[in-house]
Amino acid sequence: MLDTLTFLLQKLFLLAHIKLSSLLPPPGKECGDPPLTRRCDRDEPPAQPAGAPQKFQRGDLLEVPRTLFIHFGIYLGDNRVAHLIPDILPVVTADSRQIQEMVTNKRLVLGVLAKRASIRVDSVEDFAYGSGILLNAMDRAVGRSPLSGEEVARRAEKLQGHVPYSLLWYNCEHFVMYCRYGTAMSFQTFQFCKTVRKLLLSRRVAKVSAVLAACLLLYLGAVTTCSVLLAVQLPFLIWMAS
């Protein structure tokens, strides 16, 4: 059962996944979608290998590219990173020693399903989990200057603890965006919603749903004024939203 849920969750992450560079328009085009994107003339810095000497400053925004998504954290100094991660364990136990152990994939998946997470502090190595780290790459996409490093770190430290979680509306990117720029938003969520809209709210889908509704009415033999109105309503709403 858990393997099936993990598979479905991975597919959802795949739809939501987006590289930061793909948020920026091609050279020579104006920026402006999404609203906070503006800085288009900076190249994305290369990821620092997980085992390489780190030169992070307090308040830096760290990104770890995963296979299906990007994980974010705020560097606090002394090899410590504050990050928001789904976790089921705080729901089932109050043992702080168990909770502080590294979050496993099973804990993460169950945390997503239970909509619970922790804003916790881990070492850079545990946060990276063997992947390279991008340093302040978000600065090139957000059209506002970041807060001071000390203010960013203080915000992250103040928010530590157990919090509600939403894959779309409050995830690790919302957390770091609030800490560093003062606005809780997520480019990955933006892209996911844009993809869903393109897939579901299209004229082709409206036409197909209208044909299916008509076929269903004819098959059931329940062609009444009420049933026709109900069958027309969904295709009409999709058509108007497309």
C-alpha cells in the first residue's frame, strides 16, 4: 500500500517539478510570468558538491535538486540548515530523540498524506542527502532584494517546530521564500497549477466531456430537461474557464 502511495506521490511531484531556469523567458523576451520574476540576465550558479568545502553565509538560501522536485533550506551558520520537511512522526510520538533522527522516505510520504511537517535544523550533509547544493539561485528569479542575512536566519529560527503541511499551498519553498523575501510563495506550485489548468481546463476537454455526457444520456435513456442541463453544465464551465 505504501509503495503505491509513494508511486502516486512521485507522479504528483513530477507534474509539479520545475527547474528554476525554466521559469525565466528566453533571452531577448520580457520577464513577467509569474509576477515576481524579473532578473533574467544572470546564469544559474553551479551546484556545490555535497562533500566540497562549503562557504555559506548565515541567511543563505540553499537548494538541493532532487529527481522529481527541489528541496529548500536556510543556512543558519555552524553547518546548520533550517528546512521544512513532511514528517508523520510528530503526530504519533512525543519522543524528541526519535523525531530528531533523519527523516526517512516512509516518514516523509506519510507526513505528506497526513499534512504534517516539521521546520527542523539538520547538518548541511543531512540536508543535502548526497546531492549538490545551489547557493542563492532564487535571487536571480525574484524581482526584489532579499532581506539581510541575519533577519533571514532569525525568521527561520523563530518558525522552528511542527506545522501543517500542504504539497501545493505550504511546502519547503513557501517557508524559505517567506524567510528570505518576506512573501510565502512557490514557483513549483505555480507551475503545477499552470500544468493542471492546461491539462484539464482546455477547449478540447470541454468538447470531449460534452460528447461523453451526450452519449451517457442516450445510453441511459434519461433525456429530460433536468438531466440535459446537468450534462451541459460541466462542459460549459470547462469551456468558459479555458
